[in-house]
Amino acid sequence: MKKQLPLLISLIFNCLIAIGQTNQGPAAESSDKGIQAIGRYHLGHVELRWAPADYGTWQRGNQQGFIVERYEADGMKLLTPQPIRPLSLEEWATKTDTNNVWNKAAAQLLYGKMKGIPAKPTLAQVKEIAQIQSYQLANALIAADLSAETAKGMALAFSDPDAKPGKTYGYRIRLAEARIGAPDTARVFVDTREVWKVPQVQGLRAENGEHSVMLKWDKQLSEAYFTAFWVEKSTDGGKNFARLNKEALFVSGFAKDGAENFFTDSLEANYRPAQYRVVGITPFGDLGLPSAAVKGMGRDLTPPGGAEKVKAISHAANKITITWDAVVDPTDLAGWYVQRGNDAAGIFTNVNAKPLAPATRQFTDTEPFAFQNNYYRVVAVDTAGNEGVSMNAFCFIIDSIAPAQPIGLVGTVDSTGVAYLAWDLGTEQDLRGYRVYASHGPNREFKQLTSEPLFQNYFTDTLTLRTLSEKIYYRVAAVDYRWNHSAYSELLELKKPDIIAPVAPIFKQYSVNGDTVHLQWANSTSQDVVSQILWKQENGAEWKPVATFKRPFPNQYTDQLKPDTPTSYALEALDDDQLSSGKSKDLTVAASAQRPRIQGFMASIDKQAASARLSWKYATQDCRFVVFRAQGGEALAPFKSVGGDEMTFADLLRDQGNYRYSVKAVFADGSESEQSEPITLQF
């Protein structure tokens, strides 16, 4: 039999304070006082109990004695004409029950001598002495709590027989030489309208264990009424109870919500029912009512030896046979359960509804998981219901058939770039889920978008729209529980919203010939352009389209100009989403007026310098001169250009043969003169 040992130092004052919180109303002041007191109205008397808070106060009380006073309307009434002092050693022997162990303990604590205390103790010895004194006081207060006679003999109790029912009385307990307001004074109030009722231990319960019964009861409720406890047991159905603890059971520490006192009864044999109850001891030394009795007995909680060498083998017709050996053959073995789960750390359930016979060492599962993992374990069960569980054994049914190709893949991309995909859900029983793949080109590498197979038949993908690729491609594959992959679904092509405008065409060069302009440009480099527009603006008026070009796009255009009218041209590209590049940088031209013809054009060969010498005359220098040249049978073509202040030109000749030359003037507004008559030279 096990019991809790008392912790004497920290408990006593907590008990005295807590006991005051009974149906008698407020009892004690805060714990920083040198004396703590409680009171109750019982059998026509007001009974008071008090306790010194420290060893020094206790010793002063033993020497000076205690005075008890009662508050009256006209002041304090002294109830102890002579201070109450502890009994002398002779009085303990002649006036008290010498068979009461607590009386003997009190006499020893009061008058016994402490041995080995030096006259001038060191600091370490002072601490040790203080600890011994604290233990001495704690034991004295325990004795007073457990015996009303002992408490009275130690001058820690008083009874007022003059108290009348229906009133509230206030009392002051102090040292005989106490100063007013000093901490060695206690006050307590008792309402005699509330007669003290014998308390009862509440909430007793029993927990059955292996060769033991643990009793538990509420700690907080107990501390409100009791200092210690007696635990009693009956083996004859509750007719007679006997105490299990030879000494009163104390509890230590402060009560917290949910905290419990406990006592363990150690048993030699299991399954022998008994009844238990607990009786509390109040700080006034009397007993409370026995608690309600609870039943308890020792139980067999030791699991039987389980199975070992568990194996699971798959064979025809989707059946799995489990075999095992027994670690031991306990006499109380009731049988075996075979349990199955699809995860080693998951939930296992019994395959057989009733336990197999103890001699069984084999079992065939006719309905294993067809498309999932099969984990097995064997559980030994004894007659008390205890279970011994074996290690797991793994087995699966071979499956190499892949799921069918997913069909019905459809999708759309909204304006924010979110792609929504859906497809028909497969009907395979072993279907684990689907993997989704995407690519920016039908012949480019596809990236897997799903880290784990999706069981649902839909998927959402968020796309980046600021990219030159206009389309996104998807395909889906199905996966079964054996990780067999189906063929890919048909390719799904989706067009992404186009938010990037195309690149505008740009002008490369132009030429004006009278009232005709010839424009040349470089087309837009954007692949999704479907049309290009040539715009025209005359004399700063509204822009108007001149021509709209479709694929294949031309790169030149000839237009008529109005005389004396500045004309601007611009180009614009439109893509297949009708996004516009905006107008290109405009080009402004004007119709050219006929300029004067070149005069005095002459050409000759300088044999020494191996060059052709050209010269001419012109009325103005506000232009540039373009020299045309042809060699042999070639047509005249622009060859060189010189400034308007240079009316000569030398052409270094490298090859023998005929050379033809001509000159014309070109002005900044695009106008020009006629070419001079060509001159032929022989080199």
C-alpha cells in the first residue's frame, strides 16, 4: 500500500486559511499577519483556532500566552482574564489523554531540547537551525490540527460558550504583550446564524490498475474543509470499512483547477472487488462525513505476447494470405485479429469479425484493397481484452495496366490571364488522379504543373500575359495507384489575351518627282500583325487613311501631291486583337517645282591623272548636285553628290572603256532640275 507523505512546512498555514472559507463566512485576514485564525459556530459555542505564522511568534506565544477578546458595542470584552499558555509538562501527563499520540508529540515539541546547537553558530548553522525550527513549528501545528485536545493544550484553541444564535461576533486573538496594530494580532468574525455543518469529501473516484486501485478526489474542494484524510476500504460489500493509512494523509501545495488528491492501494491479486471511501479531518480535530463509496479492483492490464515473423503473400484471384508465429503462448490468450490498412502509419481495421482460435497461425484475406497498398498486422487479444500488436507486413496486388487516355479536355483563358481547364472524369476504380502539363508551343517541352496527382477533373492555371507567345498548350495524363501513367490527352490550344501592342512600321526613304512621291518603309516585325495602314495629312488638316494593306505586306507606295501643299505621311500596324501600334514618326514632303536646267556642262579626260574632269554652271548654290554615271552599256544612275558651291567633279578611272556622265540639281524641299544632256568619254 502506497500513500502520499506529508510536506510539513508549506501546508499548515494554507490549510488553516482555507478552512475558514466554510459556511461560517469570513474567517481570517491576509497571510502577512503573525497569527492566523479561523472560527465556527458548533454545538452552541463559538470555537476558535489559530496558528502562529513563524517560529518566533510561536515561541513568544508560548512564553507570553494569548489573549482572546470579543468585540462589544461599548468596546472590547476580555474573554481570558489570564493569558492562555500551553500546558506544563506535568499537566500534559496528568490532565490529558496520555494515549493520544498528538499530546505526546506536542509535549515533546514544546519542552524537548534541541541538541547540538552551538552558542555562536556560523551562517550555515543558522540556516540549518532555522530549518529545524520551521519543522518543529510545522509538526506542532499538525498535532493541533489533528486533535482538539492537543490544540487546547498548546494554547491554540478557545471556546466561547456565551455566544448566542442569530448574531455575528468578532474576536481578536493576540499575544499578551502585543502592540496595537502589530502583526501578532488576528481578527476573526463568526455568524452564529449559520451552524457549522459536518463537511464531506466530494468527487471521489477510483481508477483500476494492474494490482492497484488509485483513488482521486478534488483538491480544491478538499482544502476548503480538511487538513488531512483517512482512506477506508470494505471487502464485504460496504458493511464494514477499515482504514488503509496508519497515519493521517496530508496533501501539499496550493490547489489549482483540476488538481486532485490521490491515494494508491496496492493489491496482491486482481479482480477482487472492494469499496473505498475517504474521511476528512478538519482543523478543529474532528472528522467529516465519509465520502460516497466507490468500487474498484485490480485489473489485468498486461498485453499478451504478440505475433512475430508476420508475412503477407499475394496469389491468384486477388487473395492475400497472412502467416505468423507466436512470441509466447499465454494461458489467457483469447485469440487473434488480423488488421488491414492502406498506410503503414494510418488506420487499421479488423479483417475478421470474431477472434481466430489461439492455435491459428494463418489467415487468408479474400477482399484486399485491389488498387491500393495492403498493410497487415496481427493482434493478440487476452481474456481481459488487452491487445498485443505485431509489426506490419506489406503486400500489394500486381497491376501493370495504365488508366485510359483522358478525353474531353476543354478550357478558356479570361481577360486576367487565368486559364480554366476541365475534362471527363475516368471510371477506373484504381484511379489515383491526373497530372496536368503545359507548353508555349505544340512541339516544345511540356512542363508538369501538378506536384501531386489531382483527383478532381478540373484545374486552374495563372498565366503571364507580358510575353511574346500568344498561345498556351495543355495536355492531361491519368495516374493509378500503382503509378501507371495513361497516354496524354489530345492537345488543347488556348489563346492568351493580347495586351502587347505591335511594333509600328518605319519609313526608310522617299523621293519626290514633281507632284509624285515614292515612299519606302520597313514593315512591322510583330508576328500577329494582320493589317498596316498608310495615313496622310495635308497642310496640317485631319489624318486620313490612304491605303490599308493585308498580308503579304508591300513595303512601298507612290502617291500624288498637291502643289504648294505640305503633306505628311505615317504608318500604323494592327494585330489580330486589333491592338494598334500607333502612328509611326511622320514624314513630311512637298511637290517639287521645276528648277532651272544645268548650264555649260562639260566633260574631258585627264590622261596624266587618269580621271574624268566635269564642270558646269548654275544660277544658285542653295542646292546639291547629283552626278550620274554609266560605264559601257549601263543606264545612267546616281553616282556621287557634291555641295551647291562645288560645280566641278573629278572621277578617278580604273577600267578602260566608255563612260557617260550627267548632272542635276536637288533642293531641300525635294524639287530638282532636269538632268543635263549626257556626255560620253573614251578612256
